[in-house]
Amino acid sequence: MSISPKVQSILDRLRGGLIVSCQASESDGLYGPDRMADMAKAAELGGAVGIRGDGPLTVKKIKEVVKLPVIGIYKEDVVGYETRITLNMDRAKELYEAGADVIAFDASNRKHPYNITSYELIAKARATFDCVIMADCSTLEEAKLAYESGAHIISSTLSGYTSYTLHHKFPDFNLVKEMRKLFPKAFIIAEGRINTPEYGRRLLMNGADSVCVGSNITRPKYITERYVNKLLKYPKSGLILAFDIGGTKINCSVVNNEGKIYGVKSCNTPNTCADDIYNELIKLGDVIFNEYIKSNNNINNLNYVSISSGGTINYKGDIIYATDTLTGWKGYPLKDKVESHYKLPTFVLNDGSAAALGESIYGKYNYCQSILGITVGTGFGAGLIIDGDIYYGTLDYAINMGGLIIQRDGKISDKVEGALEAYVSGRCIYEQYKLIEPNSGNIKSGKEVGDLALKGDKNAIKAVHKVSEWLGIGISVIVACHNPEIVVLGGGVIELGDIFIDKVRESFREHAFPA
């Protein structure tokens, strides 16, 4: 289909830049066409190439104060329908008469009101209005249908917002890439969850002609909530009931916001089932609660419960994966159960991540931008802190460094051959000792081997050093990948001191990438 000079001029002006969506609901505190026009003017001053606005009144006000192309949409909620954006020709006509340079339509494959499909509406609008027609899509199939129906622009706007794409938590990089591959000449706008400039740049590199950002620029309420929620991750003034769940024991204490610890109590970690672990944790916590909180009239000062545990744990506190050191731990609803018991916000972290986060807040090296934390106890844990926050990766899982392969065809951990966690733990120290001293039937644990090493037993020292060497190799690989400023070691095995740590340093220096 041919394109008019007017339409081509609008597309040329939008190409390669940032479009700012100036929208607000009544609950935002900035609702109203005049305020959105002010936002649009500020965006123009900042270098935006276009504005997106909701409703003919807002579009008209924005056109009065900026010289940029304006994308007009008309949001409405129709009972029984999920679709919301510019649902019929009457709405489109109002936007066109208000001065919209671009009219965007809902191009999702959802049920559509007003006895017209999204694609029929796009085709009709293309034939009626001398302006740019834009299709807000959530899938490649929708983009294909919209483009073939006559849309000048196809966008990823609805990806993550339709019922069948809600699993998308980040900008839909792949959708943009596939759009470009399928339609090399199409004008593509990337939109949706673009909360960093780096995401926008990456989307342009993936094939987008322009990037549209809204809430992360023009909604102060939303931006403030992001900051507030971020700050809530760290303790305010008051007390925290803190737990650490290891493969051998559970520790509990009360901690204040300066990191001061008030009493520590411990119990053995049950090896029977997850419910037994939870029950022991609650028994221990209740003792601490009664002794240090209730008896000292500090109930109103207790603000949170914090739990560190082995296993792969996502940002919500869900236990995604756990080794057999914690029986039945995978998928256990620990956060929900503890919150229900104590009626307090509860945070669950991987123990390595917790160690690194603690160092980043309270430690000697809290000025470091990136910290790698590793815990070696009955099992192995690790976490990475970047810019003061835990790095969870693309799928929001705590980074699973224990699964790092360091030995081809090596020992098996949870069906993975040669994983780091199969070579580095208190249990591994015990296994190494049994290889050296197969007839030492009276030795039952890595702790006992460690005690022997501290007393000068040569074979016990050999076992400890072997595990130290493997840890040094593992750290060298992780450091080569992530280049943290500092590595923090914690866990029961680290209490062996120099006999363990000196060999870790030696092995790390031997295997680290030269720099």
C-alpha cells in the first residue's frame, strides 16, 4: 500500500528516538489533560521525538504545547471484554479531529466489542484517515495480522498485558526481533516494561525503530512506589527476628537495624521432612521471641522476619530448588507459613545471597558496588550483590553457582556431573577423609574431620585442603564471569580459619584469569 507524504514525514520524525507516553489514572494524583500537556512539554525539552496520550482532550492539549508527533489512544472499559484501546471508528474519529498524528488500536486476538474485529478496524481506519495507523500487539501472530490489515506501525505494547502473555516480566526482546525478521520494512515500536535506558538501547539493536516509555518517566506515583518498595527491602529502625537454616543446624537471633545481634539459639535441623524443619524453626523462634522480645516489651519494635536458607530462592522467597541436605525443601511454602505464624512481613533469601547482602549493608567493604558471597557449611551456597541488591538473573532465581561444572564426568549432585557443590561442603570434607582413611569408622561428619585438622591430623588436613582447592577453582571461574570487587566467605566450614582459607586463596591465585 502507498504511503502519503504526511504519513511518511511522521514516521521519519519518530524513527530512532524515544516516545514518551503521558498518561495518568485518577488515582495517580496527576490526572487531567493540562497536567499531561505539562508532562509532554517536559519530555519534549528532554529530547523525546514523540508523545503518546489518552483521549481526545489530552491529545488536543498536548498538541497545543509541543511540536512533536502525538500518538492518540482512547481507553475505555467495556463489561465482558479485555480490550481497551480505541475500540471503534467513532473513538478514532475523535482522536483524529483532536489532532492525533498517529492513532493506536488494540490489535490483540481477544474478543472485541462493537461487532468489529481489531483487524477490520485497522483496515477501515487506514482507508479513512490521513494519519499513521498503529497496532498495539502482544504476539507475533497479532503483529502479522495487523500489518497485513494495513497498520503503518506494529508495536509490542500489549506483550505482558494480555491474559496469554502475562508470564513476560521484561521487555519482549524476542517479539521485537521476530517482528523485524518477518517484516524487514515495517515500522516497529518497542513498548512495555522498559524500565532502564539500557533496555531501550537493546530493543533498538533488536530491530525496533523507536522505543516508547511511559510509567518509568511520567508517573511520579509509580516511580515513588518503586523507590519505597526498594527501601523496604532493608531494615528500618527496630528489630528483626532472624533465622539461618543450614543442613546441620538452625540458628535464630534478634537483630537490630545496625546489625547488632541479641542472643543466638540453635537446634539441629531435622532430616525427616520439610514440615519438621518448619516446626523446629518455629519452636526456636518462639523461644527467642519470648525471651528477647516479649519479656522486654519490644513487641511493637519487631518489624520483620528474615530467613536465610540453602537452595535456589527467587525474589518472592519461593524455594525453587534444594539439595538433599534439606529434605523436601523444594517448593515448600516457608515464607507464607512464617508470615502467617508471626503476622509480620517475612523475607526468605539464599544463604549465600544473605551473606553477601549483609556484607554490603553492615560489613567493612559496604562501599563495594559488587560482592560475591559464598557459604560453605553442610552444603554450598552463593549469591551476588550488584549495586546493593541481590542479582537474581533473567527468571528471578537466585544465582545457582553450586551448579557450576568444574570437573567433566565428575561426582554427581542432583543428576549433574561435576558440579561445584559436589566438591565443596562439610560433607565433601568428610568424603575426602574417608577416601584417605577408609577404616576410620569412628568419624561420622565433616565437623569431626575439621576438628582433627585443627589438632594437626595430617590426613584430615589433606581432606580439608582438597576441598579448599576445589573452592578456589570455583571462585576463579565465577570471578572471571562476574568480576566482583570482593569475595566474602561464610558458613560453618569457614570457621576452620587459615587451615581452610589460606589454601582457598592459593588455589584461587593459581587458577584465576591473569589480570
